[in-house]
Amino acid sequence: MKRALSIALITFLLGVSVEGINARQWVIDPQGDDLGGGTAEAPFRTISRGAEMAQPGDVVLVRAGIYRERVAPPRSGIEGKPITYKGEDLGKVFIRGSELWQPNWGRHVKGVYFARLEKSFFSDDVYIDSANPFLVELASTPYGRDGKPEVERYKRGNADLVFTCGQVIVNGRPFTQLPFLGEVEKQENSWVFVPESGHIFINFGSLSPDEQEVEISARRRIFAPHVKGLGYIVVEGFVMEHCGNQYPTNFWNTPKWAQAGALGLRGGHHWIIRNNMIRYANSMALDVGSGGGDNERHSSVSGSGKDGQDNLIENNYIVDNGAAGIVGANSTRMIIRGNVIMRNNTNGYIGPKRYEHAAIKCHAIKKGLIEGNYIADNPLNDGVWLDNQFPDTRVTRNVIVNNGVKGIFLEMSDYRFDAAMVDHNIVAGNGASQFYVHDASGATVMHNLFANSPSEARFGQGVYIYQVTARTKTGYHSLYNNLFINHKAMLDINYPSHRSGPQRLDHNVYDAGDGERVFIINSASDRPSPWKADQFFKLVRGEIGSDGPIALSGGGKVALTLNEWRLFWKKHGLDNDGNSVTRKGVKVSYDQASLELKITMPFEPATLGSTVHRLMDRDFMGTLIPSDGTAVVGPLQELKKGDNHFMLWRGLPLLAEGELP
């Protein structure tokens, strides 16, 4: 028996040893040769050749340089033995979806030159429409304009106004696409594609085109398998840029408009995307999950049965992309952690059917974790948007500041209390509401800072919760231990009936005076509202038993003081905000250059007490939180009376547009 065990052990150890010996490092160099051996002395020239050769446990090591190819891994790694694609030095290894373009230029008018595209540029011919991004019309019109797609959907706009998926990059920066030659003639650093002639016209301004580095997007992906559902792949150390991908309008039922990022997991599982920079994609930087559609003609599926599971997106720069940062549908146990996501939606998508973008937008994320990301300055984008179910998902310890629309957005779910957790986030200065919910239920929102909303008419709330369709319901949210600072309205929540429901609120600090009517009950409890505006105002005023409430929006919203707010909820059987306080003089400012958050507190916050929750163990900085109801409200346990200064970000250095790590 002992001899049999010894033989088995020796065999196992030999197996491990042989497997370790068999694991290889394939070396890639721009000066290499794909007919070589892939060694340090005889490297391959393309990453794709390394991918062809790599087996589980292998590393494809890519030396500094520019690689113009779509990398499409053909196989999975296995548990404990991933296939790793590694750039040797972040900021020096580039994979580009573009090709250098050095045509014979024709002169159109002063500053504007033209040339014809050659078909030979477009070799990634796997798509159900075209390999050439310039021949693929965008599914929705950018820059806030209404063009051909909007004419076809809504009978409005200009049917001659067409944008394409193409890109023109001059000296490393994308020029602006315009739909008409007449517009290009008037705007420097712009271009237009004329399909009838196949010409691109570019306004170089005072520059001579022959003296510039001109590139055009020749590929619609940069790094994405053709096989769906591959697993155990690591991608790290690359700058991926220039990608002619599509805006994912109605991606769930229109395959040619699939969610297809510059880097795409294609429904993969157990991927690690770490320490990369993804920038200057025409649309999305990164797609995750298994339900984003498929725009390829002959896709195969790995058949692992783990599609969209257990992926890690960590410590990446996702910056300056045309629409979105990270998007995905149907992910399980995905972690998005430590990323810098800035300045996305540079193409300015706004309006109907231009909803599929945010710094992070996840449909049907299950048991997900979005933690410790820096999400800032994304124009016309939300920070974090969870859509169409998000059970057991947590959004925690993120910095979400100065984005163009909402800070955190929850949409389309039907849960009871505690289905998802939003805690210890710094959410400030976003262009609409800081925490926004429609047609969604079940979030627990604790220990956040929500600050500095705008004061324009429709938005400006710290929290805005209401019903916009009859798809699902909006209720069962818990708001505990939060700081609400500098908002036109602290809370704007729909009446708890019809498609709405109960809400739980307590131990919050509201930046307001005792008599200020900054708490709003709105009539959007169903679609359409169950009440006429004047009827609704009378209803709420009658429940308060006072003539004090103020009618807003003709009576469709009713503004209350904190005491009236408490009376309203008590009328509905809820002891809300009994331990919350209004305090004037609380101020918040954030300096992105110094990364310093300043909070001025006119009272000692530790005296307020707190609501306890089993998941509340550490604050934004990682400090332990007391579990006896004495925790300090807000995301920072070191918060005290007076002026408080916190160094808010200790992650990846923030980079200016165009700067490399």
C-alpha cells in the first residue's frame, strides 16, 4: 500500500514538473519574424502568431513597439494555468486598430485635402456588415444631433446626416468626424467620408498633410477572440488604441450593433484584465459579460458553460473613448476594481436611443463588485449605471466626481430590501442627481457622501427616485448614514403606492435649515401618474395636516420640511429619518489637482449615531467601523467637527489627455 502511494506521489510530482517544463514563454518583437522560433533570440513579429502557439500556462511576452493587428486568442487556458499576454512595459507596448495612411493627397480648398481609401487596409473581415469601419453607419447619431437613424425611428432629424464607425487620427489624436463636407471646410481638425467617391476629406488647418503622421482605423476590434466563452486568459501591460467600433443601440436584439469593445471578453470567464490603458476607441473601450450580442458571421462557442463568470478588471486606465468605458450584459461574480475611468463619451452621445454608455454600465450583473475606482470627468456620461437586474452586487469605495450626468444610476429591477449595496462612495459634482433611480427596487445605500448637485430645474437632487415606465417597480430602498451636502433638493422620492413601495431612511445628515422645504414627494409612482397634479398636491397636504407644503411642477411634486417629511412617512407606517438631522454650514469641496477632499462640519458627527448593517465593516479608507451603532455617518470614520482634509485617491496616478503611464 505504501509503495502504491509512493508511486502515485512520484507520478504526480513528475507530472507537475513536466508541465512546468513544458510551459513556454513566446517572445514578440516588432523586428521579429513569424517564421522564427518565438524565443528571446528569434522572436515572432506579431502577437497573433504568439497566440496561435500559446498553450495553457504559457506567457506571450510582447516587447516595446507598435503592433497593428487584431489579437484573437484561439484557445483557453485552464484553472491554475492561464494563458498570459503581457506587455513588458506599460506605456511602451501599443496594439492599434489603425494603419498608417500615406496617400497621394489632393487639395480641395485651403487647408482641406482628400484621398481615396484602399480596400487592402481592411483585412479583419469577420463581421456581418463590413470589415471597413468607414462603410458602417453608426447606429445612433453622436454630438447631440439627429440624423438618419433618428429619422428612421422618430421621423425627426436629417436623413442625409450620417456618421460612420471610422476614425482619422493625426499625430496621435483623433480628429472630429463631421457629416458634411461644407462643415469640414469650416472646422479645423475635422474630416468627412464621402461614400460615393470613397474619399476622405480632412481639414488640416495650417498643417501640411505630407508632414503629419496620419492613421485611419482599419480594424473594428483590437483584442478579442472569435471563439466565444474562452476562459483563463490574462491581458496586462498594453496600450490599446484606435478602434472603429459601433455604438451598441438595441444590442440585445440587433446583432450588428453588438456590445463590442476595443478589448472584448466575448463572453469569456476567468479573464484578468490588469494594468492596461484603453483609449481612443470610436465607441466602447471594454466589453464584458455573455449577453452583449454577436456581430461576427461565423462565431463558435467554447462550450465551457461558464460564460461571463469570474472576471477581474483591475488597475486599468480607460480614458478618452468615444462612448463608454466598461459595458457588459450577463456577468456573474465580476470584479471591477482600482481602475481610472475618465473623459469617455468624447463623441457626445445624448438623446433617445443613446443610452448604452457610462463610465461603467452593466446589464444583469450578479454578485458583482465595483470597488475603489476613480470615475471622473466623463462628459455626458453617468458614473456607474446598473441596468436590468443587479442582485447581490456591491458598489463601494469609489470616487465618482464631475461626470456629465448622474453619479450612480440604478434601473429596472424588482427586489425587496437589501438586494444590492451602495456604500462608502464619494459622489460629488455630477451634472444631474448624485444617486438616481428609476424603475428599480431594493438598494441599500449607506455611508456615502452625496454632494454638490447643480441647481437647474429638473435635476439637482441628492437622491431622485421615481417611475418612468410600467416595466417594473420602484421602492424598497434603504438610505442610512449618508451625508447630503449642497443640493437643490436633498431627496426627491415617489409616493409609496402603485408601482412604488416603502422606503427606509435614518441617521442621515442634510445640509439644510429646519424650516427649509428640501424634501420632495413626487407623483411618479406609476406611468402615467395615478393623479393629476392638483389632486396629488391636495392628497399630500391632507396627509401632512398642514397648509405648509409647497407645490412644485404644478403640484406633481410637494416640497416638505424635515418635520413634515417625517409626518408624511409616519402616515404610511414608516418611522423614517427619526434620527436624521438638518444642519446648515456643512460644506464639501474637492480639488482634483491635489486629490484633496475638504469637508467642513459645524457639529461633531459622532454624536449622531448610526444604523448598523452586517456588511459595514470598513470605511472608504479601510478604517474599521464600530458595529454598536456609534459609527460616524458618511464614508470617512475620521470625520470630525471643523475643517477636515482627506487625500482622496492613492491609486493609479491620474493622467492628462494624451499622457502615457
